[in-house]
Amino acid sequence: MATEAVRAVPDGRLTPPQFRILNYLLVAPGASLSEVAAYLGVRLPTASVMLVKLAAEGYVLRSRHPTSRRRMQLVLTERGQEITTSVRTALFSRLHAGLDRLEETERGVLQEAMPALRRLFAQV
């Protein structure tokens, strides 16, 4: 899904893991580096490199946590929110167009699964 979503990025500059970070921060604003690394299943240095790049491109704001000097909190910038929302919208549009090409019985099965998929996508 992340690969498909990245195809929808207007400038084509996001990798699938970067999109996953942005999407995660959309639903978990203020997450820490450790939380992002755990979500991605990568080590802290790997997540840190990706977040430095996302911050340099203006998608993510990194700041010290107000109650812990050792912890960073991560939030999407306005640009990050816009691109993430745009990509999610484009992704769901592509999925909807694909549904139109399915047989009616296949669409029915997917229609029944959509509420569960929406809940799932809202969390990832």
C-alpha cells in the first residue's frame, strides 16, 4: 500500500518508509523517535536518518518534549499534513477506480470489508 501511495506523490520524492512515517505521525502526533522506529520495525539510527531528511524537506518538525529533555516529539508540519492527506486521498481514489474493474461479486466482498479496512488505515 505504501508503494502505491508513493506513486501518488506529486513530486515523487517520498519513499514508502517515509510515507509510512508521515502517515503514522498523522494519526499519532507527538510520537517519539523510539515509537516511530518500533512502528517501522527498524533501529533508532535508521529511523533518525529518515526523520532528519523529512524534517529537512519541511514535512516533520522535531522538538524537545516539554517534560523530558531526553525525548524528542515529532509532528507533521502543515506541508507534511497536506502531502499526507493528499497521498491518502489519491490512494483511496486509485483503489476506488480499481474496484470499478472488479466483478460485482468481488466488489460485494470488498464492500463488506471496507469498514474494517477504514479502521485499519486510520491506525497505520
